[in-house]
Amino acid sequence: MGGFAEGGTVMTPDMFIHIGVNEIIFLLALGFFGGMLSGFIGSGGAFVLTPGMMSIGVHGPIAVASNMCHKFPKAMIGAWRRKKVGHLDVKLALLMAISAIFGVQVGIQVQKRILELLGPTGTNLYVSIAFLIVLPTVTAILIRDILKARKYGIEDTEPEFAKKLEKKFKVPPMIKFDVAGRTQSLWLTIPLGFATGFLAATIAVGGFIGVPSMIYVIGASSAVASGTELGIAFVMGSTGTFTWAYLMGAVDLRLTTLILAGSLIGVQIGAVGTTYVRQYYIKLAMAVVMSIVTISRALAVPGYLVKLGWISVDQGIIDLLDSLVFPVMVVAMVSVTPIVLVPMLNVRKELRRYGVLEKAVAKAEHEVGGLLRRLVIFGILTGVNYYLLFRDPNAWPYFVTSIPHAGPFMSVVLTLGLIAVAIYWSIIYGSFAHNLLDLVNLTALKDEVAKRIAKEGYDGLRSWAESVSAKTDSRTV
């Protein structure tokens, strides 16, 4: 390995997986489904992406670091889309992001310490155990709210605890969050932001703390909480990527860019999909996918425990459990499609039946000719980028693991260059994805229509469509 450290607290080139055709296909699909879910629920989608990468042999720290690198440019694109539909509270995002930065740094140090003590298998176990604690807990809370919302036929459950805090916890300074529609103490955002950052850095899943905390503590709606989380994820992901690369050389840009290729299309579909459903449906999507991912990670835990020598289990049983990890993750990925697309297709079908689809959806930003030109330009640039990255399969692992061994100044320069490349890549491919979706006219519902669906469901949609159709008919006569 020459000048590379052997084991210890930094990655070595041999820790990075070989990426062949099968891995490329899987990572593209993983990115698409994870991105769709991310845009829909506002989380970075790491509870699908991180275990998904681990299911094909990626070590825990590399999976977490690469997902963080993928998260922040994708979150930048998703946050922009969600702001356009009024689902991003910029003030709340900035305040929580400040303390989240500190949480990210502490979380990375925890991962680093576990790697020192137990090696890659220990970090894999740590990530998996964290998922098994966080996912079922959040799922139980979400299911409770879903059942309550469906029982009473309401848009979403009211955050009663948040309302009580707004009345009783008036420690100054009090901040008015215009988009969230609440006025809360600044001191609530600090621990919530720190916890979000810590969890994001340790298992690459900050949205599990960020989104529920904004719903149940701050009092934001599910849509605003999920949109605001994307803004926070951008800040956490960029600072976290810097630390992972600078200290440990753990960012695999090959994984990052392949996931981005799928996710930057998926995230925009997911963000658009939020305008087609009632708010509690976003929680339903989270609960379904989290439940399946929990099973996948639980199946992997015995194998890690055996490798560490902590338990003794028949190897045949371990092989059977390990063989199920990947298929269960595939089920989790595929389950995203009907959750997001079925409501969207049903609503568009209903609007088309009334002849008001064009009046209900936002218009594409450019004409067809302009869209095609942009598709060709950004498509060519994307192809060139992938060729340069993958022409030598060993180049990236050797480059990124050299960063922690360079001098402090050069390490900073190389790490900032890595972040700049990730942003550049997301802008180029994000522009391609955005123009592609505009070309097929897969756009969000107008605000007035989305609000009718959110409050009244399909009944509200039909009444709006009937009123618009009647006005059109009267003008024709």
C-alpha cells in the first residue's frame, strides 16, 4: 500500500468495493427509489440508501460518508423545488442547521472511535443497531398519527405538544416561523438541530430526528417539516462530507455519483408528488419503507456479531440470513414506486377526465425546443464526467484515501475540491433531470388544487374540477 495507513482510523484503497455492471445497475435503481422517497418525505432517504450500499458489501463508514456527499447536492435541488411549492421555512432551516453542524462533527468522532476499537465490522454493527432502534420508534409514532388522521378524516394530526410549548415555553428569544406558522423559542431549535446532525453523521439519517421534531416540537405540518429538512440536510451534508474526507478519506465519489444519477430524477418526482396527496400520506410512505428496511438490517446483525466473536451461530443459518438482506432491501426500494406514483397518476387521471388537467398543474419553465437543447448539452457533459471518473477503477480509492495523509493545507484544498466536484456534478445532472421531467410535463399541482386535496381529499379535488369545468362550459356557451 506504499504510504497508506494500514487499518486504524482512516480508509485504505482495499476497503472500497469493485463496481461492475451489476453494481452500477443496482446503485442507479437505489438512487432513483431513494431519491423519490427523499423528495416525498423530506428525509435524505438514507434509511434506504445507506443499508442499500451496505447490502452489496460497502463498509459502514464509507456508506455513511458517500451518502452524506450524495445528500447535500441532492438536498440543494430538492430544497429549491420544495421552496417553490411553499414547503421550506428558510428561517427554521438556518437555525436548526447551525447546531446541526456541531452534531455532525461529534457524530463523526463517534464513528471514528468505534472504527479504532472494533474495525469495519464494528461500525457496520453500530450502524445497523442504530437503525433497529430509530426506525421502529419513528414508525410506531407515524402509524399512530396515520390511524388518528384516517379515523377523523382530517388532513393531518394536530401537534398538540407543540401547541402547548408555544403557549408555555416562552424563553426568549421567541422566533416567528412564517411558513411553519408557529412562534417558538430559539432554545428549542438548538438541541433538535444537534440531535439531527449527530444522527446524520453516525448513520447518515438526520431526517428521522429533524422531521418528527419539527412536526411534534416546533409544530410544522408534515409537508413543511419535510421540505425544511432538505434545507438542513444541505448544510449538514456539505460540512459532514468535508470532515469524512479530510479525517478518514471515506467518501467514494463513484457510489455518490451513481446514486445521484438516479436520485436527482427521483427526488424531483417525489417533491412534485407531495402536492398530490393529503399530509398524513407522507407519514404512511415513511412507515411502510422503514418497516421493511428494519427487517433487512435485523437480518444482517447476527453475521456482524459472529465476525466480532461475540456470539456463536451455525454458519448455515448466518449464510441464510445474509442471503436475505439484499432481496429485502430490493422490496423496500420497489415499494416506493406505488406509494409515490399511484396517487399522482390517479389525480392526473381524474383531472384529465374533467378536462382541467392543464389548468391544475404548473407550467414547464421552458418551451419544448429549449428543453431538448438543454437535454442534449447536459447529457453530453454528464457522459464526459462519468467517463473521466470510471476510466480507471482504482484511481478514486487511491486518491481519496491519500487526503488524510497529505499536509493540512493540501488536505483542505483536496477536500474542498471534492465538495466542488459533487456540487458541479449535481448541477449538471440535476439540470438534465429537471429538463427531462419538464419535457414529459411531470409537474406539481398548483397551490390552490394541492390545498383542496390536502384538506378534503378526492372530494375536494372533484369539487374543484367540477367548478372549473362548469366555468369553462359557461364561457364556451
